[in-house]
Amino acid sequence: MSTAYVPQQPRPTRTGASPEPPPTPPYASEATRLLCVGTYLDPAFRDRVIEELHLNEQRFVAPSLGLDVARVLAHALRARRIELQWAGAILALWAAGAALTRGLLLIFALPGLLIVLAGWGRARGAPRWRLPASLLRCAGGLLSAGLLFLVLRAAFTGHPIRVWQAWAVLVTLALVGVCERARRDQLARALTGSLSREAFPDAAADPAERGGGPRFQRLKDQIRLEQHSPLVMYHEARPFCGAGEARDTWVLAVELKPDDLKKEQRPLSNRAILDSIRPRLEQLRLPAEHAERAGLTVRDRLRRLEIDECVFLPAEGERSRAEAPFHPEAVAEHCARAVEEGGEKRRHFLRIRVGGWEEELVVTVFVRVHTQGRMLVLEIAPHVLLPVREDFKEAPHSLQRNTPVGRAAEAALHVPGSVLMSLYLMGRAVMYVLRMLTGGYAQALPDGPALSVRELGSAPDGSQFQTMDVSRYLKSIQDRVANGVRAALADFGYQTGEFVQQINNISNGGVHIGRVEGSTFAVGEHASASTTAGGPVPREDTGAREGTGRQEGSVLQKGSEPQEGRGSDDHE
């Protein structure tokens, strides 16, 4: 039974307000579609998806909120099957042609080698490979044209080879070219058919879901059980695998001091603090009053802010992947016990998530509180998933732009190297089968995820608009978290000044922060602040940092006691 997290349903709109469209399910999200497209375009990406999710079946899948990596795996396997089918057909043609022409056809393998090397150099992406790759490509094309001219002359004159051998070479090359063109046409149909924006939401009609064999069907069910679960099985070296790039992780520690103005102090639990934070975060979903009264449709992504509680468990020590405690009762028990224990390996987090730009830009903030020894420790770990690679978006359009003559020329250029590429693909498939049969993956001890498919398909950076949205989401969430902690301290009879004032003490001293990306701050009467590989500057008026990302040469400024609701931005 799946334990996928279902976000809170949107609240009914007031009379006159435009109805809000339902949220897109993960299997139909734009991020899922683009990653599926990528499996047809990038063999290296496809191979890593298959290796992580299909070969290493002992590994738990990384959390994949907002997308369905089982569907990505389905298309990766389908893309490989199509690739191998065409490789087999092309190899059969080359073998028949070589036998029929007594090896004469194989002279075209030499320019094919140059063209394949050129393609490998271009795939490297480094600037230093561009010129050698272009030269190799030109040399391969010229050599192919020269050999083709000689064969054509022999076909019509019989010199220096037999006429029938020359015609056999020409016919074989033409058939290989037809296969190359048909392979590329099938790729275009897949990208513009079942993977188009219009057809992709219909998962029941997706041909990739029906293939893959029994192994895939078994792993598909296991992946869909794990990928959206509040239980996260992690590898010790990669606890937040799947959440994206860490941004401004910080720890705030303050002493719990009784407030003399309050009549009594009550014991403050971790649960009480989280319960104070959550309703303030939920308020970020509400549209601005003006928009609500005017009946306008508010499209700000904060309206679908997702809030849930998750618990992290180490994969080490589990006996098998199938026996991991993903059923709802076990997950609920782990959450209930982990929230107050403050353990090192089993950790409880409040998880706040915003899926922007059709799930291409995802901001996730993990919040953990711990009260022990009359100290309050607040941990905030923001992570950002950047947009999907640009080439995955552009490829379907580029395939449609080319003319028939251009498509034929492109296929002809790949004919000489098709035998080498087909041999390489078939050999790689044989090695994969051998690894699967002899690697002992099915009997291996469970392991945490080694990589995230979503992170693997991410671009190195986003646009300026997306950077602005990340900053806005993080500031809004951090402010509400800080307000919730401060309110909990006040409600239970503890002083709130130190929670804010310790940061002010740093700013009053004129502390110059050369770089704050990724740093950790520990503040409190007996605490010390240290700088690591970068880090946050919490906002001195709320306990949250003023901005996100890198800040060089910034000086903290004195703030004031935070006000409820400050820093939110509900309407784009």
C-alpha cells in the first residue's frame, strides 16, 4: 500500500472567486515529462537512470516529490529497447553486406571511426575538444564522399572492382541509411506523440508502462511505494539525496530562560514548537485580500505550499528492501517516537515544499527542533532543485524544424559510423546483462540512494526570475518558522529576546561576513559561532536570514522584534 503524501486540499474560494484548477499529479508533471524525454536524447543520462533504479535493486529510491521516477525508468528501458532493436537491424545489414561484397563494404568503417570519434569529442563539451571534433567530422565526411565516388564509378564502369560488388555496397549503404532515418523518425514520433504535453497526462495509454518485463513491474511498484513516502531511507554520506542543492543550512541555539513577567512556565516540547510553526506556514497559502475580494485567480505557487512531517532512517541495518517499514502504521510510529528523541540517525523533520515552474523549480525546507538541557536548538536546512536541462526541452522542437532534405543528409552522415555505434550498443547491453546476472544485486544488503534522477537531470543554474522566486520562497518560509518558534517560547513562559538579540549582538559589533553561503551559526549565552564552507545569516529581526544564496561583503544590520506575518508574499 502506497504511503505517498497527499498535500492539503485547497480551501474553497469565496463567492465570486475563480475556481482554482486541481494540482497536477506527480506522474503527469512537466518535470516528469522532460526527464522522460531526456532518456531518449542522452544515452549517458539513460544509462545512469537504469543503473540506479533497475540494476541496483538493493538501493532505496531517493525522495521524488512532484514527479514519478518509475515512469522515467519505464521510458529509459523503452528507449534502450528501441535503440537495441535498430542496432541489431543495422548490424545484420552490415554483416550481410560484408559477406556479399567479400569485405569491400568494411572500407567505409574507417571514415565511420573518424565520425564516431568526432561525436565523442563533441559530447565531452569542453571547448578544447570543439576544433579537433570538427576536423575529425570534416575528415570523415570527405573520406566517405571520396569512397562513395569510387564505388559509384566502379558500379557504372566495372573498374577496379566487379560491378555487382559495387552495387551490393551501394544497396547495403542505402538500406542502412533507411534504417537510420526510420530510427530518427521513431524518436521524433515518441517525443511528439506519447511524450507531448497533450498526451503525457494519460499514463494509462503510455506504451512504456506496459513493457519492461517482470523485473521492471516489480521495481515499479516498489519505487512508487518509496518515492513519496514520509519515511526516507538514506545513505549516511547523502542524507538529503533527492532534495537538491543545499542552501544556507544553519543551526540556531538559545538558552531557555523563564520570563519573569509570566505567571508560570510550562515544559516546552518539540511537538509544541512544530505545532506553533505549522499554522503560520499554512497562512502562506491564502491569497491577498484584494485579489480574493476581486475574485481574481491567484497563481502564486505558495498557494499550494506542501507541509508534512518526515522521518529519516539509515538504510544500514535493514535486512531487505522489501521489509523496510513503509506501511502507514510503521511510519506513524517512527514519526511519533522520533519527534522528541533528538537522535543522531533517526531524525524527524517538518518538511515544507514549494513546487514552482510546473515542478521544475522546487524549494524544500527541512526544519528540526530540539529542546534539552534548557536549550532550544533550531535546525533549518533549505534545498533547491534547479530546472530540468535545457536540451531536454528544446530537442522535440529541433527535430521538427529540419526539412526532409536536411533529415536525409543527417541520416547519411551517420551511415559510415553506424556499424561501430551498433557494435558498441550491443556490447554494452551484453555487459549489462552479465552484471545483472553475476553482480548479486538481488541478494545484496539494502543501501541508500546513490543519486537522484531529478538531480541528475537538472541544469547548472536557473533564470533570474527563478532565482528571485527561490529567494522569496525561502524568506517567506524562514520568517514564518522564526515567528512560530518565538510565539511558542512566549506562550510557554520563556523569554524571546535572546532568540533575536543574539544575532543583533553580532551585528552591533560590526561583524563583516565575507561569504555566508553554507555556514552554520550557533548563538546563545554559552554558544560560539563558527564559519564552515559558507553559510546563512539569519534575519536578526526574525531569526531567519535576510536573503538566500551568496552574500559577499555584507554587514549585519540591527533589527527589531519580529512582527507576525512579516516577510510573506502571497501574490506574485
